[in-house]
Amino acid sequence: MKRYITIIAVLFAAAALFAQSDEMTMWNDLYNGADTVEGRLVVLQQVADSNPSGSTELFARALDQLVKVYPDIKDKNELNTADRTAILLARALGDARLAETAPSLWLVVQGFQGSQDYALARSEALIALGKIKAELYLPQVVQLLADLNSRPPQDRNVQIQSERIAYGAVISLENYGEPSGYLPVFFASTGWYSERIKNQASISLPRILDDPTEPLIQVISSPGYSYEVKHLALRTEERSQAPEPSKAKAALSALTEGWKVSTNDVHQRNELSQMRKLSISMIRRYGIDDAAVYPQLDNSYKRGMDMQEKLDTVRTLGTLGTEDAARLLASYVADLHQRRQSGSLTRDDESLVREVIPALGQTKKSLGRPVLFLVQNSTAWTGAIQRLAAQAISELTQ
């Protein structure tokens, strides 16, 4: 009985295999017999719908044939049909991850133009190259998107087609998942495109690199980019999956950049201040062991655009809690005390002293004791400030 069942199973399997083989023979015959671009597309659509075993080989052969005949097609309707055929084939071959089709896919990217759907065909071919991870063409895809980013078209129709190609390049580089694709996609997220393209680029960024610190620091520290772009690079780093030390490193780079220029332009000053405040916030949250941070924090305390930047700096120094941080805070208390005695203390200074004294205590560094003792025992200060100083002293290392 078991032997009988086994024979039946084998026969059914053989019949199914024969049927599939016979089906693909039929489709190949139909495709070979079609003498127009439109006729071949009809056959390929049917094959794609039924998806028989062996269809990928037909799709690969069809794409090779299409890119060979495309330069000779002059009729607009035939060009449109050829583009729709390329779209179908690129999707199928990309899903199949068929590496040997990469040269033909790149020919679609390079050579298809002039018809209604040419940009969609090029877009799908780009996406397929990324799915295949065709390394030979990665530099070309990177350069293609970089070129699109840098040259916004003036003509509306050209702009629409360029956006379609850019979308394909963004998804392609997401599929590649290689570091070299990160910055072109980042600049696409800031570029001239519609919100749809920029949003997709923002979504693709974390799928390309978990830790984009190095390329983003290149943007932050380069003189070739605006402060709006540098600020966006820092925000992108903050949203990424980069480890905390890497985020702190990028924050220090942005804080340093934020003090490299002085401008009277209100918009630029505000942009720089917002970038510095984000940097300071990141340094407070993630910590940092680079002594280069202290001159920059000192700048923000002494030269910050608004009171919030100064207060953020004080709180960050208290959180860092190092000898360098305590030394800066002690110098701020000493300066405030001197101005209190001279009668030149401002209302903002009154707010600052209520933050600086507790921050100095938070560091737990004994070097703050002398200046805190001075405040605690000075009749120039109110009882509330004297009590703050006494509390800070109690927190210092014995």
C-alpha cells in the first residue's frame, strides 16, 4: 500500500514538473513569435501574472533584447511601451536578485529617455540594482543622486521626471545599505525636491547606516555647507542609532562650528544658537571625555545669544562634574561675587547665580570650596544665596 502511494506521489510530482516546463515552453514560444514591442509586453505581463517556474530566465532574456533594440525605436507609442516593459522587467528581476542582469539594468538607467514613462523605467532599474546589490554600479548610483541634488531643474516637466529618478536612486541606495550612499541620501532629504522625496530620504537614512557619525561630522565641520544644513546634520545624528559617545563627538563638532563665526544676520545667529543649544543638550545627556569641550562651553556661558544657552551650559558643566567643569563654574561664581560687591549685578546675573552655585556643588570637587565659602559668609548676598552656597559646600568631596 505504501509503495502504491509513493508511486502515485512521484507521478503527480512528475506531471506537475512537466506542466510547469511545458507552460514555460509555451510562453517562450509566444514571446519569440511576438514581432512588436507591444506584443512582447502582453506576453510578459501574462507570465508575470502566472509566475511559472523558469520565468526569471525569460525576463532576463527579454531585458537584454529590450536594451539592444531601444536606441532604434522612434515611434512615441513604442517608446512608451518599451518603458512599461522595462518597469515590469526591472521589478521582476530586482525581486529575483538576478545579479547577471545588472549591466542591462544600468543600460536602462543610462539610455531610456524621451518618452512618457522613461523616468519611471530608470527609477525601477535603479531600485533593482540596489536589490541585487550590484557593487560595480554603486559609485555610479551615488554620483547620479549627487548630481540630481546639485542641479534643480527650472522646467516643471523636467523637475517631475528628475524627482522620479531621484526617488529610485534613494531607494536603490537604501537597498545597497553601503556607507558611500549615506550623504547623497542625506542631501536629498535637504534638497530642492518635493516633500515626498525628502521624506523618503529621511526614512531611508537609518536603513543605510545605524551609526552615521563620520559622514555627518564631515558635513558639520566642512566650510562648504550652510549652518542650516549643519544643524540638520546634528539633528539627524541625534535621531540615529549611533552610540552615545559618537553622538557626543558630533555634538562637540557642532558646538565648535557654532562659535567659528560672528554674524549680524538675525536668522543665521538664531540658527547658530539653536545648533549650539542642541549640542550642549546632547553633551549633557551623553557625557564626553574630550577636554576640547570646555573652551566651547565657556564661550556659550560668556557669549551665548540668550539666557537659555547660558543656563544650559551651567547645567551641563554640573552634570559633567570634572575638574575642568568645576574650575569653570568656580570662576563664574567668583565673577558673580565680584560684580555683586561692585553693585553691577544684572537681573540675568541673579538668575545665573542660582544655577551656578548648585552646579558647582553637583561636581563634588573640593576646588570649589573657597569661592563657595566666600559667598556663604558675605553680607553682600541674601540669606537664600548664602544657604545655596552652604548646601553646595556640603556636597563637595571632603
